[in-house]
Amino acid sequence: MRTVNVDFTNVRSFPEMHQRIELALEFPDYYGKNLDALWDCLVRDIPTPVTVVFLGTARLTADQKLMLRDIIQVFHAAKEHGVELVLT
């Protein structure tokens, strides 16, 4: 199983959070940088199995932590849908 690190250190915006995910998971160019697009790419476009490690989350703002919570929910939903992934 490959491991992918998504580093949110010094992230400044929600679009930048999505950009970090996009780059780490090597999403296609059409990734829309929103939760619906995240779902689409997780269930169709990433090679699995994969372990995803979120780094640099301790210094996120309160709003960014809420966004991260929503992002994590999408990852869990994809896993329940059958995508072979582990979050740490």
C-alpha cells in the first residue's frame, strides 16, 4: 500500500487546502477543488490501496479545521463506498 502525505503547513485558504490534496494525490487537471470534486476523484481517479496522512493540521484556523472535518468526511464516505484507503 502506498502512503501519500498531504501537508497543510502554512495553508492560507480553502482553495489552497484542495490544491495540496490535488497535488499529493495526483488528481487530474479537471479537479474542481471542492467537496463534490474531491468525492469524484477519490472514487474514480486515485490508484488504490492508499494510506493518506494529513500533516500540519495543528495550526489550522478554526474555519480551516471545520473544512478539514468536511474533507475527512468525504474520505470516510469514499472508503465506505469501497475505495481502499486508510486515513491517519
